Amino acid sequence: MREASLSRLLRSIRLFGNSQRGNVAITFGLLLLPIIGAVGAAVDYSRANAVKASLQSALDATTLALSKTAAGMDTAALQSSALKYFQANFTNPAASNLAVTATYNSQNGTSLTVNGSVEVPTIFMGIFGFNKINLTASNTAKWGNSRLRVALVLDNTGSMADSGKMAALQTATKNLLGQLQSAATVNGDVYVSIVPFVKDVNVDPANYGASWIDWTAYDAAGGGGGSCKPGKYKDQASCIANGGTWSGGLSHSSWNGCVVDRGDASGPSSGNYDTNVVAPTTSTPATLFSAEQYASCPQAAMGLSYNWSAMTTLVNNMAPAGNTNQAIGLSLGWMSLVGGGPFTSPPMTSGYTYQQIIILLTDGLNTQDRWYTDQASIDARQTLTCTNVRNAGITLYTIQVNTGGDPTSTLLQNCASDSSKFFLLTSADQIVTTFQQIGTSLTQLYLSK
């Protein structure tokens, strides 16, 4: 289009120049060079702008490619890699004398800056002595002043054995851990916690001596074992209260690590401790975690860590069993981010921006918690937790794996931070792709130009 317009203009100029009337020839001579110069400059600058866009795009791609490995390179290797990536991405034939420099900075946050320059030979402006246009561009990736903390709240209930869901969840989680590990420049940039849940959550049997555990119900039930004579009574408290003799039972050190929702035996307490992260204290028994010897106790939850090997082992050992209580998984996942009870949260260092994320995956609707066996009652408790999590500024992803034709969960839809963070999956394979999508979103570096 530009060439056609230029051709028409030059044809008009020739006609104007061939005119023999009056001062036309003189006037034409005076005007010809400025006209050609103006038109030529526009063409040359248009070409240069196209090269500039290609230059910036190549620098963006180079910065992204180098950002994951720059911390481990010396200056020579960094420059060599920058030039290699740049040349692979910049193929505009109109440019020459390419030059690229890369600078890695670990002070006041981590950043990588890539500068580039090229020359674009002119076509028309050479008439006026301008034989080339020099172009420069720069791109900086900053990631060291932002840190990420992610809680994975994963359904380990019996129905996860169906349709290959547990195997897919294990693959997806390990892939996600790999993405998050790769995003970390140094240890501590990314922390991850993993909270497998069923009706209960396992807070690690090694914690049997912790002050935040309430043993009342456990002891009353004889630790999940023992017997009464006469055999009419099935728990220690009832047996003894009615004149029976209790024998056997499990000691605290034999506990398998499972706890139920916080509150008290009669139901959720007035403090709603099953829906918040108020620190447990012996002065308020309802804040404690009540021990239970649950037969389908899942793998023990792991607090915030960058021990990627240990996390992978946990995921490999997950096995499906038990009923569904999303609410306890979500509340413990939240506590894993902020600390308290079974979890110690690493302190947040000033000068950094922290993003806190919870990813809640489940394949079924709520069926049982400490007090209820109806979905509506458990959902009501979880709704409070969802609201509290969002109000705390935590980004919440919810994933429903619906391979059995259950209704779409309104609870999970409303629980997510926004509609884009709720995922309805209908096959096990989609767990892998969804986790990858979320992982890409979490690890994406924001480029500042």
C-alpha cells in the first residue's frame, strides 16, 4: 500500500516537473527534494517501527527464556545465552549490527535486564546524509521481590479410587510441584503445603504430645480400641459411668494422627473455630484439635516447605479411603499458610510481596464431618470458611472433579475467589491439564518494559 501511494506521488511529481509554463520548473526544483525527503522519511521510519516491534518481541522472549537459569550463570555464559536466544527469535532481514547485553541483579529483589540494539539502513533518507536508523530496546523481568505460598488441599476420599482420579491427582500434583520448584530462584521464594483430607485430617501422630490436641473424646472412646464388661457400653466414659470395667484401648502414642473439626462435642462452638484460624489455646478447649482414631486416616499433612522430595513422597503415598469433608481440609489448608496448631509458618520478610494461594480439589459433595451427615449442614460451615479465606486476601481456586454425574457444586463455585478460579472437570485427565494451567498462572513472570 505504501509503495503504491509513493508510486502515484512520484508520477504526479513527474507530470508537475514536465510542465513548461511560467515558473513551474523552478518551483518544482525547489520543492522536489523536500517532498521526496518527507515521503522517504515516512517510509524509512515505517520500516524502522516494524523492526522496533520485532526487536522488543525478541527481547521479551529472551528475557523469559533466561529468567529461570540466570541466577546460576556467570557473566560470560549469560551474555552467550542471551545472544543465542535473541538470534533465534529475531529474524527481521531489514536490520543489521545486532547487539545484546544481559544483566542479572540480585540486590533489592531479583531481576534480569536484557538490552538490545540494531541498525536499519535507510532507503530514501540517505539523500540527506542519514544512512541508518539506530534502534534500542530493553526488557526487565522482576521476580525476586515477590514470593509465593501455596496450600494444596487434596481430596483423598474413597471415591477418588474411581475412574483413575487418584493416579491423575498424583501426576498433576507432582507436575505442579515441579513448576513451582522451577519458579523459585532461591529457597524460600516458593513454599508449598499439602493437606490431604477425608472426613478428618492427619496432623501427624508424632505430635501426640502437643498442647493443641484435645484427648477428651479419644480417651472416652478408649483410643478407638478396648472393651467394656459388661459389653453393653462401647466407649470408656459410658462404661465406667455405668459401673462397667474398661480394659484395653490405645495410648496417646498409638494415635494415628487424625483430628476432627474444631469446636466441641455438641457442635460448632460460638467462636466458629472450625471456620477460622484462631490459634488453639488450652484456655479455650473449643479451639483445640480433637484427636480421633479414624480408620481411614489419610497421609499426614505437611506444612509450608520447599522440601520437594518429601512432598513428592507424600503425594506418592496418598491412597483413597473414607468420607468427604471439604470444610476441614480448607480450614487446615488456610492454617497451614498462616501458622498455628500443627503448622509453623515461616515469617514474611519485609521488602517482599507475598501471594498466598489455596487450591482445593475434590471429587465429591460433602457427606460427613464431626457432627453432621447431611450435605447442607456441612456446606453451611464451609461457606463461612470460604468467606473468611477470601476476606483474608488469599486467592482461592476450587476444582470439582465430577465423573459420577453429581450436580455442579454451587458451594465450590461461590467459594472460589472469582468465576475464573472455579473448574468443573468431567474426566480424570483434566486434573493434569488444570493443575498445569494453574501452575503456569502462578509462576508467570510479569514483564516491566
